[in-house]
Amino acid sequence: MVSGNWKMHHDHIEALHTVRDLGLRLKPEDVARVDVSVHPPFTDLRTVQTLVEADRLPVILGAQHCNDHDRGAFTGEVSPQMLARLGVRYVVVGHSERRHLFGMSDEAVAATLAAVLRHGMTPILCVGETGEERAAGRTEERLSAQLTAALTGAEPAAVAAMVIAYEPVWAIGTGNAATAVDAEDACLFVRQSVESVAGAEAGQAIRIQYGGSVNAENAADYMAEPDVDGLLVGGASLDAASFVEIVRASAPRR
């Protein structure tokens, strides 16, 4: 699965042009073995939904975040119920920017993940260590804590159908991407941790993405690793041509 996280980029007009371009460029063979999702800002979701459904584009609609409540006095927030009614299928949960810029705790991530599942959508759960944690040799400790907090209590079948994105904080938007070996080591540890929380079947079935300065040049290297099942793409997903190149680099590896 290759997912484009647009973050706070593209208004609804720009989103319309980007998704239309994406639909024109993607060929059936590009998506035969790879799911492709885009995650626009909230203000773009209705525009993208309408275009994807009307033109039957091979793109899955996703969102970047949601509140864990269905409704209430939460000014500025968007509920999972609202996303589900818009046809959103995947929701990024616990992205490092939500954790570090907006104070999203492990407990809040767990509550949001449960809310996404409650409304029939699939979470893309983000986990990853900071540069300081990595330098201190605490990568596995941090990943284990994040995964245990988010997945404990979830049904194994639900966990098996999820997506987890390993996104080292030190690599996001820095151009300092992890090596393919680094990504594989972390994704293997993530898989083993999922097995310890939700069972072997869930650990083997779950799709694990790598995210952090992904581009068309390094995508194939990541996807060649046995425990990397997809990519969470940031800046390179804003341009349809570069995003399609990443999808095409990923497809032969699967």
C-alpha cells in the first residue's frame, strides 16, 4: 500500500487538479498489486470523494486525523463519523506531527484508533522514534511502547486488517531518509511486536509501511525488503507525476 499524506497542502482546487492528474497517469497494471490512497486536508475531502467516485479512479480516499468522539463541543475538530459519511476508508492515526506538534499522547492515539475502527474505517497507525531516542539506543523501546498502547484490547482480526507506518521522526521531511536496512530492521521489530500483542496471524497479515523522505529514487529499495509492505509518502505525493513513479517503483516488488 502506497499512501500520499498531503499534510497542510493543496486547497480544494489544487486537490481537484492533482487527483485528476493522478487518475490519468495511473494504469491498471500500476494498481494490480498495490493499493493507492491519498490523504488530503479536511477541506478537500468532499471534492476528492466526488471526483474519485464519479470517474471511478483507482485511488482510495483517506484522512489525516480525526477526533475520538463522534460529536460534541470540540471546536475545530472533525469526528470519525463525519469521515465515514464522506466515504473515507483509511485514517492516519498518531502521525508524529500530531504527537509532537499537538501533544497527542499514546492514550489519545489508542482512543482515536478505536474510534476509527468503530466506524468501519481502517487506521494507518504511525509509530517512530526521535533522533534523540535513536542515539540513545531506545528505538525498540519506543516502538514497543507505542504499539502496545495502541493495540492492546483490539480484536486480532481488526489488527490484522490495519496498516502500521514506521516513520522515524528524524527522517520526516529532512531528506535524511533511513536506509533500506534500517527500515527493514524496524519493520521486522514492528511485526514481531504486533505478534506479541495480537497473535502470530495478525502479525503476519498486517501491512507495514515505511515513511520518511520517500521518493521515486529510493522507493524500490525499501519495497525490496521482506517486511516493508508499503510506503507513507509526504512531499513527493503532492505532485501526481512523482507519486505515480513511486507507485510504479513499488509494484514490481510485490
